[in-house]
Amino acid sequence: MPRPISARIHLDAVRQNLQLVKRLAPSSRVWSVIKANAYGHGIERIYPALAEADGIALLDLDEAVRVRELGWEKPILLLEGIFEPADVETADRHRLTVTVHCDEQLALLKTSRPRERIDIQLKMNSGMNRLGFRPGEFEAAWERASGIEAVGSIGLMSHFANADDGAIDWQTDEFDVATRNLPGTRSLSNSAAVLWHPRAHRDWVRPGTILYGASPTGRARDIEGFALRAAMTLESRIIGVQTLAPNETIGYGRTFTADRAMRIGVVACGYADGYPRHAPTGTPVMIDGVRTRIVGRVSMDMLTVDLTPCPAAGIGSSVELWGEHVRVDEVAEPSGTIGYELVCALARRVPVSIDAGVTNEPEAHSA
Ligand SMILES: *Cc1c(COP(=O)(O)O)cnc(C)c1O
């Protein structure tokens, strides 16, 4: 028998999160962002839940080809565009939309002879200072792009630096001024802007993390008002129980000292499974449906939990590390990171299953 740890991917949660995006941005089309192997959830696993999306956005050409091979007919956007001449051929063969953020990428398109024109998203650096043409040079970049034989339609896009803190106007204004004379669709909004900044929704939104039910700010409380459901549950079992006397310590570094007699559960989950080693004493966890806390240091294959609130728990008790009841952000925040990082870093050794959920699709032949 394998170790009892496993992850479950909830397709209904992704479907519902996508529906929420569409309700929040009813006039926009949706690029579902599934980079990094669908934020660690697995592209092939998540794929059936994306049917209602208008497009799929990711970074890796191999991932884009995988999505086409799954049968996706709608647009696929490469968020970082192409890297070398052979990529133009791949984009052509699989009808990929490519982001163009620099002149080197325009040069690659200029020297290429694709069978069909390649649709691009011309990217503006409106203040993030990562990728894109500066506002002052954007119109000229658009002119150069539109003069290239291989270029099809030109969409206009940019990315926010701190939509999660509420500040988007400075970038949106830059974008609007610099694109006022240009035709084409607009795309600005990541998850945070989908939730909090309708002004930026425009023609296409680009949600990632909220499709998986994690908070764009890294704080679970910020998404409490939205019906976002966790797409991943990481669960395990208790494999050992210790009863500590007052003043005894637990685990490496002896970072936790019992102040009274207490029962401790040992859970088959450690940092080699993707649980953060920086999770401090007090990080929430659920045992047999009861919320409690981890105590002491997380080790490679195990962590320890306080069984005081769940006296009936023992070996074999079920443990939710994160998921429906304990949001991944509640584990991430005290660990100094964000839910994005934890789900992306789920370890390969954790077996993953798919919870297809209850589908409400109407019967095809109901008379
Ligand atoms: C990752 C990414 C997104 C999605 O960001 P979330 O915060 O996960 O919604 C959108 N646009 C671009 C360009 C990205 O790289």
C-alpha cells in the first residue's frame, strides 16, 4: 500500500469558478490561464472543466501543443510569445496566438513564412517593467507589427503589477492614453482585476489563480465574499500518535514545547510532498472534519498536529492539509508565500485523482 497522502482535483470547482468569472465580467471573453501545468493541477486533468472558456493561455509551446492535441479548437495564447524561429512554425501549425513584447519577436515574425497569418497580442509595459513595449513606443511598435506580412489580427494587452492591492488606475490610464488611436481587442485583467476592477475587464480577461479557488492576494479572507471553490484538496492520514507530558518537545529543532499533557498526531505529509517547511506552529489543518493546528517543525515526510480539539482522532484519521475547508492561502500566508506557489509545487510523488463531481448537464434526449 502506498503512503496515505493524495491530492484530488475537483472539476466542478473549476467549472463553478469559471462561471463566477463570467458573471463578474459578463461582457468579456475569458482566457483561462493554465500555465505551469494548470498551476500544478495538471492540464489534462483540468481540461474537461474548461469547455466554457473562450480561450486558453499558457507559456510553454509544448503545453500549447498538448492542449491542441486534447481537441481544443478555440484560441490558445502564448503569454510570453515565441523564443526562436522554429516556434513560428509551431505557432502556425497549431494556430497559436502569440504575445509580442519586444522587437526581437517582431523580427522573428518578419522573416517567417507561415501558411496562415499569426494572430498576435501586442504587449505594453504599462508599469510592471517585466515584458512589453513602453507606452511611448507602443504606437510605433503597432505600426511595425501591422506592416509584417505574417501578422494577422493585433490585440492589445498589458499586465498589472498590483491589482491585488487595489491600484490599477495608474497603469490603466497609461494604457488607455497610449492605445487611444489603435484598433483591436483589449486585455488587461488578471484574477485580482476580475474580482475587484470592472473598469479593466475590457474585451478579454485573463484569470488564473481564481479558476483554482486560490486568492490573488494570498489572503484567504480577501475572497470570502466570492463563491470560489478550491480545485485541489491535499489529504492524508494520521500514521502515529504520541502523548506528550508537560515540557516535552516535538520534532527537529524542538521548536514546540507542550505546556500540558497533550496528544499529538503524526501525519504522512512533509515538505517533500509540497507542504511548506516554513509553516509555523498554528497553521490550520483539518482532522476528521475538525479544524486544529500543526505544531512543531514540518519534516520531509511527516508533520505533527495538535489533537486536543479532536480527542477521538487516532491512527487512520483523515487529514485535510488544504482544500475545501482549509484554504491553501491559510497555509501559505503564515508560511510567507501565496497559494499559487503551494499548488504549483505539489510534489510529483503525491498521487493525484480526479473528482469529476456532479454534472448538471441536461440529458441529451430528454423528451
Ligand atoms: C499568470 C498570468 C495571468 C494570470 O494571473 P493570476 O493572478 O493567476 O490571475 C494573467 N496574465 C498574464 C500575462 C500572466 O502571466
